[in-house]
Amino acid sequence: MTNHEQQLIPAAAAFRKALRAWFAQHQRPLPWRTEVSAYRTVVSELMCQQTQIATALPYFERWVQRWPDFRSLARAKEADVLAAWAGLGYYTRARNLLALAQQVAGRPEPRTAAEWQAFKGVGPYTAAAIASIAFREPVAVVDGNVVRVLARVAGVKEKFKDTTTAAKSFTPLANALVDPKHPGDHNQAMMELGATVCRKAAPDCAHCPVAAWCAVRGRRDAASLPRFEAKVRKTAEVARALVHHRGKVLVRRNPREARRLAGMAELPELATLGTAVTGRPALVRRRTIGSVTYAETLLEVAVTTALVRTWSQDAGLEWVAVAELDAAALTGPHLRWVREWLSPADRPKRGKPL
Ligand code: SF4
């Protein structure tokens, strides 16, 4: 630990008290806070990783209405689980959640972070969240928000490779600060502080409950912490085909053993249409109707979707009625493109309940 990190530890009691008082007054009333259980904690934590809380909220509400506990989720079909997750991205989380429910259902729930972390797909962050929030184990949750708060409070200028490396580095300090009597509230308060006050680009130091202990409070360069090594981004072009025929759309479902988006459906790549069956040159007419760029870890993928009028079909393709695209586990961006680009009369309805 740095000197400033060490100086923080004697002030831990006052720091916790100020943080908890602020949280009691300012916390957002989220459904997993008003009714707490290990199941609701794990669902919310997995949904909110890589996803904004506002986006995850309606998914969470529908999910716990349909599968209120590990036991009911354990009986669900994977296709239904993936369809319910469609739009949140990072589908491994949905598959891991189902696998976790199948292992946990019908036996006494584990209570400690170490026990939870033994399950596939439950990392140190999620395990600490479940154990501290649902079972009051005094272990710190260290996510990107907490890393930001601690890096600034302790004035750490070191450059980290990524958030995971930074989280590991800040875990001893976070554990030293965690409130032994109210670890769940403390952890949620730290995350809430990072999300709403100690924001990435614009920390609101004037309204910060822990400003008294912060090494960079009110300073212009506060927003520059934490520091990360620059990432090298690559760009790739992918052309997708939107084939619409008699109220149905052609999709390709990834095999269950696929490393990427296993079991999920996607619009087929244009290059794969029109060649497999006859071996003749593809009879594909295309019109580029849009493109999108999004970040996938280190990869920026530019996607061009083409409307296709003629095609050949191979075994990996399937037709899905436009009205049933939600249930077909079509990945979120692809569902959005279909919604945006089909004529209004043919568009699937938004916000279909699970
Ligand atoms: S004082 Fe400012 S920089 Fe420090 S933790 Fe609070 S909001 Fe963040």
C-alpha cells in the first residue's frame, strides 16, 4: 500500500460512518435493495456488469417475475433464458446464471464469498457482493466504481493494465475500509458513490461524503485517476445480410459449443449466403442500409447490414417469424437493426413481455 493508502486505515471508522449516512439518504431505490436475497443479488450483479442500471432494471423485474428463485430458474430451458437475456449482451453471464441455479437449487445456499467463487462464472466481485449483501460477510466488493473512488481518495497515480488488475491492487485497502457490521450497505454505498458522485469525467467533490479523506478533492486532475495503459484497438468489417421473406427473417444460430455467443441467433454474414448449396457463384443483390461501430474489448467492429433479395440456404440457417424474434434469442444489436430497418408494418413489437 502507498503512504496515503496506509494513512486512510486509521480513519476507516469515520470514513465508513460518513459514507453510510450519505447512502442512507441518497441511495437509489433499486428492486434488489428493497427485497434482498442471494438470488436477487446474483441476478442483479450479473445483469449490471457491463450494462447500465437503467437498462438492466426492466430485465431484472421481468426475470424475477418469471423465475423468482434458483429453484424455478434451474428448471428453465436454456433457449428461454437466452431469449430473456437478449439485449443485455455478454450471454455467457446468462448461461452461467442458469448453470449456477442448477447447482445451487435444492441444497443449502452457500454463505461465504469463497464458497460462491467456487462456482463457474462467479468471480471475486460477484462472490463478495452476494456474501456481503445477502449474508453480511465483511468482504469488500471492488468493481470499476470502487476502483475509481479508491484511486482518487488515495491519490494513486500508478498506471494499471485494466480494471481487473486495478481491482486486485485495491482489494487490500477496500477490505481494510469495509464496515464489519454493515458490509452489504458499505459495499453498495461505495459503488453508488462511484456511479453518482465520484463520476468518471466529472467528480462532484462539493457533495462527496468522503471528501475530507480524499487526496485529490476539488483538484482539476481528479478526473484523470485512475490511470490505465492505452489500449490498441483493431478494426474489422463484417457484412451481415437481412433477408426478409413472407413475414420471416433468416438467422443463423451459433452452435452450443461455440466460443462466441453459443446458442444465440444472429443475422447471417453476407459472405456465407448463396454459396453453400449449389456451389455456383452467389446470386446476392445487396444494398447497404446502415453501419454501426461498437467496441468489443479491444476490437472495434464496423458492421454493414445489407438487404438481400435472393439467396441460397444451407443447414445452419433458420427462418424466424418477425413477431417471434424476441423469443428466438437474436442478439441485441441484430434485433435492433431488424427493428430499425424493416418497414414499419413488418417490424417486431418493442418491449414484448417475457
Ligand atoms: S472528493 Fe471528489 S475525487 Fe475525491 S472521492 Fe469525492 S468525488 Fe471523488
